[in-house]
Amino acid sequence: MSVSIPLVVLVGALVFIAWRYLGLRLWHAIAALVFGFLLAATTLAPDISRVIRAVVGWITGH
């Protein structure tokens, strides 16, 4: 699955808002980033990708 730029920008904006206004610490963001990289290397990665595609398809109506 190729992640579109708008999805990356949206998630980046959510992280920025959480950091700026909700008290997200830098080490929280780094831990989430490392967790994401490690999770992408597991056998669950294709299932996670399918779920994300299904949710995005449901939201956009495709």
C-alpha cells in the first residue's frame, strides 16, 4: 500500500496538535515512531494495511 501524501500530512498534523496542545512529549513521539517501524516489520503489517485501506475507503465512499 502506498500512503498518499494527504494521509501523511493529516497524521503529521494530528501529532503536531497533540505535541503542541495536549502535552505530548518528544519521547512519546519517538516511542510511537519506533513502535510504528517495528510493527511494520511484523507479520501483522499486511492486515494493518488492509484495515487502513478499508477505513479510508469507507470514509471516502470508495
